[in-house]
Amino acid sequence: MKKVLVTGGAGFIGSHLCKRLLNEGNEVICLDNYFSSNKSNIIDLTSNPYFEMVRHDITQPYFAEVDEIYNLACPASPIYYQHDPIKTIQTSILGAIHMLGLAKRLNAKILQASTSEVYGDPLVHPQKEDYWGNVNPIGLRSCYDEGKRCAETLFIDYNLQNNVAIKIVRIFNTYGPNMNVNDGRVVSNFIVQALKGEDITIYGDGEQTRSFQYVDDLVEGMMRMMQSEPSFLGPVNLGNPNEFSMLQLAKTIISLTNSTSKIVHLPLPKDDPRQRQPDISLAKEKLNGWQPTIQLEEGLKKTIHYFDKKLKKTS
Ligand code: UDP
């Protein structure tokens, strides 16, 4: 039985990862400050004696004896990470330093949840890992994008300088149950609006694209990455290459929910990337043929079911 630390374990992705790790017979410590996450995401796990919740902010050091660390802690939705940009960048950078220091001391393996945001508003399409990105260093998204870019640098340097066993995954847009109702990202916004019969808010013309990955596919990819051959450090893209415009997404969600909602257009936020699509050939090659297995409609149906239950409970 391995002891695994998951920072940000009560968050949307972290909660799914904690569950999978427990199901596979690991002991899990879930670290979270609950800024953008929710205890309700992990409440079902608390009856498992091999699961431990710790309220902690990774901008402060943390010590525990573990074999593996998944470093996920950081608000990831623009409205949350832009709420306190200095804190966001501290979470990425100080958090990475503290967790890498812990991994070094324990000789533990550590995986960084990086992001497709490191590619910024990409000039290359689809994005491969060797693309350096097109990121504004002083924009609204910079606290998140540059924080995550610097965290990647720290991971690589701890490996080069201190031989820490690191892994980096770059996560593309992901959705699924356990997203916050008020998360602010597009899939949860559209589903909640459709279920409530409210206007569907498309920012800009709706022609911008994203590639949406269902959370179970991501968790599978992250776990395969942690167990991949020691010389493979990444970064590796994890995402679903099927690309959709926001207009297509809105129409699909309206149809799946049989909603009466109308589409309205609001101003496009500054620095909003036009296009994003992962090239996942490296993940396929290095992670035993990993590729997403759940396509958009199927994943949306599961997510709609989750939000429907959640909204009924709170109404
Ligand atoms: N978006 C939208 N309506 C919303 C929320 C987001 O049209 O209610 C757009 C947003 O401008 C962006 C895309 O959907 O072009 C994805 O936004 P999200 O915040 O989900 O992720 P990110 O921009 O970080 O990829």
C-alpha cells in the first residue's frame, strides 16, 4: 500500500483522483484550503480509514511521510484565480517549492498538474509539448499562466539539480461532476443556465474553440503518468482532441437538457484564447496508448445529471 498526498484534493479534479487512488488500494492524504473547492466533493470518502483530510494552504510548508505527491492545488477558473492574483501566483510557485522540497526530502515521486494555459493564446495549432506558447506576462490571466509556467521550470530544475523524480502533465479543458455550481467555466455555466432556464451567456461571437475532456479520462492519464518509465518526465498533454466552438457547446447542452434557454452574447474577456486543441501523440506513445474514451455528449449527460441533482437539493 502506497501513501499518496494529493494537494487540492477536495477540488473538482482532486476529488476524483483521491477516489480512484483509494479504490486502487492506496492510502490518501488530501490537502486543501477549500478556497475554490468543497468538502462535499470528498465527504463520501471520509468513512474510509485510509483517507485523511487536512486543511492546509500550500503557500506554507507541509510535512508528511508519503511515497507519491500529486500537486493540484491552485484555483483554476478565471473568476477564482483572478480574485486575488498575488495569492494565485504564490500558490503555484511557493506551493511547488514546498512540495518539491518535501519530495526531495522523502525521495518521493511528484507530479505537477500543469495546464494548457502555458500555451497562452497559441499561434501553433494543435499544440504539441515542444511549443513554447504565446503568453501575455502582464495580463489578467498572467497570475495563473505565468505561475504555472514557473512551476514547470521549478519541477525541471529540481530534477536537474537535485534528482527529484518529477512528472509534468498539461491539462486541457476538463469537465465533469464535482465542478462548482459557481465555478464560472463554460461547461458548468452553460449546464446550470440551461437547467435553470436562464440565458446561456456566450462571451464574444462564440466561434472560439476548446477541446473538452471528461474528468475520468484525465485521472486515468495522470495515474498512468505517475507510473510511467522513470526517464519520462513530460511535460505531456492530457486532453481530448475533439474541438468545439462555444456556440456548438451551447446548442448541444440546450438540446441535451431540453431547455427553453436562449443564447445571449456578452463581451469577450481580455486575452481569451481563440483556439485550443491538444496534440496527444506523446501521451499515446508514452502512456500505454492512453487516449480519451468518453466523448462530449456522453460526458455532458453525466455532468448534467450531477448538476440536476445538486440544484434540486439546494432549491
Ligand atoms: N465562456 C463563455 N461563456 C461563459 C463562460 C466562458 O462563452 O459563461 C467562454 C470563454 O470566454 C472561453 C471559453 O468559454 O472562450 C472557455 O472558458 P473557460 O473559462 O471554461 O476556460 P478557459 O478560457 O480557461 O479555457
